Amino acid sequence: MQIVLHAGMHKTGTTSFQKWLADSRPVLETQGVAVFPTDPRILVQLPDDYDPDAIRFELAKAEKQGVGLAVFSHESLSECFAEDLDALKRMLAPHPIRYVITMRHWAGFLPSRWKQNCKRRDAQSFPAFAEGVFAAPDDRLEARFDLAVRRAAQAGLRDIRVVSYDFEMARNRLLPSLAEACLLPVAAMIAPDQVTWVNGSAGVEDVDRVRLFNGVLSRACGRLLNPIAQRSTTGLAPDMFYDLPPRHQAILRRRPDIAKRLDTLIDARRVRFAPQAEAIRDLTDSVTRTAAPFLVPEQEGHLFPGVEPCPVDVSTLEIDDVPPDLQQDIAAELRAEWPDLFG
């Protein structure tokens, strides 16, 4: 049986691809293909979720039923260190493994990744996030996309494929090209144009509000600030995700005075910001050199064709800049809205 590990990355159409896999599962089963979108049992680095016995049982059962291809898709596979991937390779032996990853230029990836981090848990501004990424790029997956490829190679994985998000989006072929890289029978799946794209990024203004709510909540509960941003260097998952957008919106509707004060502070610190163009140019050359041997043939060696950094309007307001009385009001509303978080 051939195993494919689709490792994301985050913000490269992965959730939409996983939905396509799930929607196409019935017809794929008739083609001898088993798909496991977002299955956490494959994640070695998360001991509470990793379940090698269950995975081996599933694969043995599938192989007896005539399945010749099993595709696992999870963004967190891209965050695995070499030792994690080595353990995964040994667990999946003797099946051959293909490792597939999508890379997206920093101009689109960084703002989108920052928004996702803030939607789930983090509190820092986009300039703080971007500056942190480029302060020590060699340790950050958000800067060095080739870390994922180098770690896979260090783990002994030889069948590696890199898909360019930007190149394939320009051709309107991201999902089909990704499916082909994963050895899936595209013609048998539902038409790609019928796939509803999901997990899009929120507007910057909403993100700036919710991230400050996250900061208030972390401070009030004594939890770590910005753990998702730190994950790429530590490999450690946050203790929990807040996923506050619906709750923070309910609070702001109920308390327009809080909304007004918060928006005034956010707007007073609004700037037009672009990540460091020189650092991105240097990284482009380095990442492309690493990825080039693994690019799928249709990309013709182009990893990030014609993409340039572009500025975005964001606020530099950080949680420490929010007055204590406003933080206390927000914390009180959060406690009323979600008392379980406060123990």
C-alpha cells in the first residue's frame, strides 16, 4: 500500500483540500483509495492524539479490503521535527511514503497565518509577528518553508513533492495539482469547481479586536501569550485554543462602549506595514534552492512566480498598551460569557 502524507502547510488551501477529500470519500473508496483528512492520530508530536496502534489497525484492514493508496492530510504534519517524522516512518513501515507540502509566498502567507493565529489564540500585532519571524528566520517554519522539506529528508523520506500555491492559483489548478501530487485519481473525484473554499481569513479590523481579547484572557488566566507563533520553534501545541470570534462579537454588540474605546485605541496606532522585502528576497533564493529538486514538473522550477511583498493596514497596538480599566471590563465580560475558562 502506498501512503501519502499531505503536510499542508497552513493557509495554502489545505482545509479546502481536506473538504474535497471528505466529499469525494465514497467514490474514492470504489477506486481503492482511503483518505484520512485531519486525522490527529497520525501526529507523533501530540502524545494525547497520536495513536499508532489504531493507525496500523486501520491500514491493515484497508489493505485486506484491497486499498492500494491511503492519504493522510493534516497541517500539523508540516510542523513535525525530523525525529517525529522518523518515528512516523518507522510506524508506517513497510509501506512506501510520499510526503507532499504546499508553499505560499510570504506576501500572502504571513498576513493570513497571523490572522489564523489570532483567530485561535494569539494576541500580538502583525508587525510584531512579522518582525519575530525575521528576527531569527532559521528557526521559524513561517520564514524557512524549506525546514519542512529538510526535516523530511533527514527522517529518510525520499519521495517528496513540493507544490507552489502561487503558481497553481495563477493557473486556477491548486486543488487538482495537489491531488495529482498526492497520487489521487482526480477524474474520479467530484469536480474541483464544486468545492466550497473554507477557512478564509477575517478582515484585519476584526482580527485586531479579537487578538486583544485573547491577550486580556491570557493575562486574566495566567496563560502564555502568543503560543501559536512560538510553536514553530518549540514544536509544542498551545494548552488550549480560545476561538473567540463569536464570543467577542457578542460582547461588543452588548457593550458598544467597549467597542468604541477599543476601536479608538486600535485606530490611533494604525500603520501601513510590509514585511522586510530584503529578508524575503534572500529567503526566496534559499528556499527555492532547497525545494527545486522536489517541485512537481508542471511548475517548471517556479516556486513564487512574480509575487512581491505588499503593505497592509494594521494596528501596532499591543495588549500592554490597553488601559487596565478597559482590560478589566473586557475580562469581566469574558468571565460572564465563558466562565469555564476562568476555572
